[in-house]
Amino acid sequence: MYYLLKVVLTAVLVVTISEIAKRSTLFAAVLTSIPTMSVFAFIWLYIDTKDVEKVSALSVSIFWLVFPALALFIALPLLLKQGLNFYLSLGLSMGITVACYGLMIFALKYYNIN
């Protein structure tokens, strides 16, 4: 029942934001830019483990991985403005983002940042 609650609350949030985006992309962007999913993850992790060290480690990991995630928001509009198909642009943007994640993880390991 608990897992169902987690899934339902998370799904409701995503659907709500997508519905809001139909009316106001700015308001939807504000809601999406708030790290709501991260906050949910912190809450679920803490409820499941009661381990503040794990929550702290998750927070630091998310911080470092925000930077490569920004590649998606740069690449997607650039590719769309070039006239590429939406799904191709999205796929390429996601590929670029995955590559940026790989580079960031490599850099973090190289500099011994956990």
C-alpha cells in the first residue's frame, strides 16, 4: 500500500504539471524547476531508512548531477529551432545529456569526489 501511495503521489504531480503547462508554460516551469522530485525522494528515503546520512549523500549526488542535466535544456530548444523532428530532437538531447552525465561521473571519480 505504501509503494502504491508513493507511485500515485508522484504520478499525480507529473500529470498536474503537464496539465498546467497547457495553460501556462511559465507556471509549469516554475513548478517543475522546484526540485519537487528530489524532495519526494528525500522524504521517501528518510521514511524508508530513517538515515539522514543517506539523505545527505543523495542531496550531494543530486547537486553534482544537476550540471550535466542542464544539457537537455540547452540542446532540445537548439535542435528544435534547427527544424528537427520533436522526437529526434528529444532523443538526441537525451543522448547528449547521458554523455554529459558520463563525463561528470568520470570527472567526479578523477577528483575523488563521492
